[in-house]
Amino acid sequence: MHTLADLRAGKLAGITRLSLACGLTEFPPEIFSLSDSLETLDLSGNALTGLPDDLHRLTHLKILFCSNNPFTRLPDAIGQCAQLEVVGFKACQIQEVPARALPVRLRSLILTDNRIESLPQALGDCRYLQKLMMAGNRLRDLPASLARCERLELLRISANNIQRLPDWVLNMPALAWLACAGNPLSSPRGDTPIHAIRWQDLELQQVLGQGASGVIQQALWRNDQQTRQAVAVKLYKGAVTSDGSPLNEMAACIAAGNHPNLINVEGKIHGHPAEVDGLVMQLISPDFTNLAGPPSLQSCTRDRYGNGRFSPSVALNIAAGIAAATAHLHAQGLTHGDLYGHNILWNERGDCLLGDFGAASFYPDANTGAQLERLEARAFGILLGELIERCDAMDADMEARLNALQADCTQPVVAQRPGFSEIAQRLSAISALRRA
């Protein structure tokens, strides 16, 4: 975090990234002194309601964040920034998105948790658009022109007022990650049985992790056999996340049921003193780690992997396990919505667990569900390609079969992609050949 005093004193000359959060009510004109170098500008957490008309003077600006400011309209000046690719105005009070506010090179537009009822048809002219995050708004539909955005890969429209998914959304050639829960088109099922676990039977211990949807802690549970069982407890927040509603996430976790490649749910917390919703889940062995890191601002929709390599057997085990878990989810009428390496835990044997149901959605109906399954097949195909790329030398026949499956999953014609039962069967056959 930088200071306004340092900016005004000229101490920040030549920097490429500037972050100011100091109660600003107006855009500091001194920022223009950085026009020869500034690429990333973060003014989140201030009290701004507008940006200067000549913002385009920041000729190298590629990334702009102005979240948690009381904007009511996406500023027109943004659209004149010729190099701007990433725009984030999360948790403001935006009601209007003018066509003039859309930069020509826009790749990622993040307008989560605002008051937007409609998007301009001009959004379809953003031919570089890869990521559109609109969860937690008041959208009733999407502009039909968005179908022209053939590079769009990630779409978050959870927690809006959308009645149905247009056919063109389900046929977008690059779309791989879709979250649409919390709309009238997709309602959580309330008939999934779940064990009630009393809050007083839980002894919370250290924090294991936390994210936008809640906090996970290790705990001891005095179970029905009156023995103390080590578990993980997730307490959910009520606020809208980039994926959607945490309560939708909880409903999806319950509906998913048990599977060897999912983090199984032991029960739902009952009787929390502050009436916080929460789940008690299987405690994962510490030898499991994340398969990848989440996308960066530069990679946009692609995970970040380290320099490690996979043996063919480990890569195949991971692919087969995740395919089986995802096939199970779709059999329950669920789409995961965030099938990524960074949401997979694995160990050196290739044992793996698919987690993070923040973007999961229930099928609106069986026909739409079949289309959603083949849309998600592309996400699996991208994951499979990442595994193949980082795999040690493998048998030529195995490599050819895996490459063929990857190509089938990522082909642009959604209806011609395999479903997850077929994907799992083909991976099983490849595994059998390897063992033979």
C-alpha cells in the first residue's frame, strides 16, 4: 500500500503499480505524474464517486480496481483507456453500465455485488473478453450480443434475477466455467438428508484456511458413538462472493453426497449461538496439497503451476479421479462450475479430492443439465491438457488416447463433447491398457 504523501513528494516516480486506500473522495491529479510507467492502479476502499474524463492520459494503464467505492455508474472515462484489459468495481453501488465505459481491449470485467439490472448490447463488441463476473446484481437477462464474445471462458451470473439460460450461452465455444446458482432458473433442493451436529459437540481448534465464503477450522467432534473425531468445520459468511451466495455453496456441498474423490460432509451444524450456518466435513490429511495456484491477472482464466512434473501414472490417477467425481456430481443434478487445478487437492500417489463448491449450480432441468455437463467438459479438457503438458514421457498409445480425449472435450461444438460418464470410461480404459 502506498501513501498520498509519498505520491505528492515524487517518491513513487517510475512505479508500475499504485495502490491508494486513504479515504479519497476525489481522484488525486498527482497520479498523472506516473503516466509514463503506471500499468496497475488500485483505488479500492475509498469514497470515490467518479474518475477524471482524461483518465486516458495514463497511456500504459492495463489494470484498474476501484472496488468498495460508492460509484453509482461505471465511469465513461474507462472506455477511453486504450490499453486497459482488467476492470474491477466490486461491491460499489453501480446501477448503470454505459456502452462508452467499455475499453476496446477488455479481457476481464468484475462487477460483482452491485445493483446492475442490465448490461449494454455493446458488450458484444468486446472481442477479447475472457472473464465476466456479475454475481450479486439484479440482472434479469443477458445481452444477446454477448454471444459474439467467442473468447469468453468464465461467466459468473449467480445471485441475480435471471429466469432462464439462453441457448446461446450453452453453446458458447470457449465457455468452460459457468456459475448461475441463486437465480429463479436454478433453485437448491431441500430434500437432501443431512445429519444435524450440535454446536456444543464441537471443540474448535486452529484455523486451516479462509476465503470469501467462510472460515475453515480443525475441530474435535464428539460423535454419535461418543468418541472424539478429528474433523474440519466450515462456518459460512452471508455476503455475496465473486462466485455467488455462500448458502448456495453449502446447499451444493450437501446435495453432492459422498464420493471417494470429494471432501465428504459429516453433517450440518445445529444450534450455533449466533445462528451462523456451517458444515462439519472430513479432515484432509496434511500430505494433500493444491494441484495449482489460481489464475493471475495476467493469465486471466488459466491456473498457475510450479515447475514440478507428474509421472504418467500419477497424472492418469488425478484425471480419472476428478472425472469420476464430476460424473458423480452431474448424476446428482449439479454442475461444479469451477473445475480447476487450484480446487483440487492431491498427493504424490495421485490420490485427489475435488473441493470448493462456491460456483456450483443445480440443474434447471434435465435437458439444460445435459448441455451444462458438456460445457463443463471443456473445463475438464483444459485441466487434462495441463496435466499432459506437465507429464513425463509416456507410452505413445497412452499419449495419443489422452490427447484425443482432450481434443474431444475442448472442441468448439458443445453438443459434440463427451459427457462425464464417457470421459470416465475412456480414462478407465487407458488405465487398463497401462496395467496390461
